[in-house]
Amino acid sequence: MNDFQNKTVFITGAAKGQGRGAALAFAKEGANTIAFNRGDIKKLEELKKEINEIGGEIEIFSGDVTNSNDIKFAVDKGIKIFGKIDILFNNAGICKYGLSHELTEEEWDSTMNINLKGAWLTSKYIIPHFIRQKSGVIVNNSSIAGLEGMGKLSHYSASKFGMVGLTKSQAIELAPYNIRVVSIHPAGVNTTMKLDMAEQDGTTLEEIARNKVNLLEAPWVEVADVVNMVLFLASDKARYITGSQFVIDAGRVSKQI
């Protein structure tokens, strides 16, 4: 039997990149999927078609992780359709370069709201269901920027550090209900976001790869590397793990300590 048979996973930022990869992987392992994303209806529809083709069940929702009504609607309807939610993958996030003193308030607020408030708000509406069923797992997608400062990313780093505090605090609050909360910290995932950031910085992916300070000879974290970690942490194999941070960076953070 697949590891996630008869379980339901709620994924934010599900239309592409790490969220899409996770949705497909969970579906292949037997999970029902609630895919939530801001816009990108076409990509959500493509994801639904692909999951249906492999025999998976999925409901898609276009909404904003900073909007209570959008989140609550998706959570309530998803539970009505599938009966429950077992796993939350807080994956939605944005990233754009900018020096701290040159950021606009809108740039700061949008980054904090989507990356940090979005994770809190989604968990806010799912946690009561977890408490009632006395089980559940939350995996928060932070970053190595949530463990170390980064130039031109003060807003992003602050939001990702915040996810660590959210993770640890919720892990303490929810342990009595058999609910686990963990965070993952990938570095430079090979997605369209990484390409966009290279363009913002006036460089190329090849140049960035040459300057990496990894211990392992792996220029990029691939989506599959992140997804494999998410599936492990969401599974019963990780039943004794909560409140912890898991780094996926080919040794970059360790090398700089």
C-alpha cells in the first residue's frame, strides 16, 4: 500500500515548482490533493489533468494565501469533498532582490504577508481540524535564508526566519494533539523563480553555479530533492520528529559556519 493512501494533503503555491512537484508525488503515493494557488488557473488545470491521469483525486482552488475568505473556503470545501485534511505543505512564497534601505513598504509588506502571514493563516484554518482528529503534519517551506542573513534579501530572510519561529512555537502548542510541525530549508532550487532572480541580479544561472560554496558537487537543489524531504517528513516514518529544521543545500550553510 502507498504511504499516503486515504490521506489528504493541502498544498499552497501548488501550480508550479516545488508545490507542483509535491502534489504529483503525493498523488502517486495515494494521497488526495487540495491544490491552492494565486492565479495560474491554466497551470492548476494542467496539474489536475495530470493527477487524474495517474488515478489521483484533486481539487483546485485559485486564491490568495493572505485572504482569510479564500483560505477558509478551500479548507472547508476540501474537507467536505475528501472528509479530512492530514497534511499541510505551506509552500507559497515570493522572492525579489532589494537593498533593505531601498525597499518600498509595499515590497516589504507583500513579502512578509505572502511568505509568513500566508503560512500562519493557512495553518490557522486547518489546525482546528487537526486538533479534532488528533493528528496532522505541517511542513513549512522556509529557506537557507531562514537560517542566515543574505544581502539584498532582508525582507525575504526576515519572512523565512519568521517561519522558523512559527514552526517551533506551533510544534510546542500542538504536540499534545499528536500534530507535528517542521520546516525545510532548501537553497537555490532549480525553478523558474531562481531564473527570475538571476535576471533581476544581472547574472546567469551558470555564473551563480560557479560561485556556489557547496560541500557537495551539486550546483542546484532540484525539485525532487525538496519533494523527497517533504514526503518523508509528512510520513509516519518521521513520527518522532517535530519542531525541527531540515536543510537541503549540499552543505552550503555548514561550509560557511
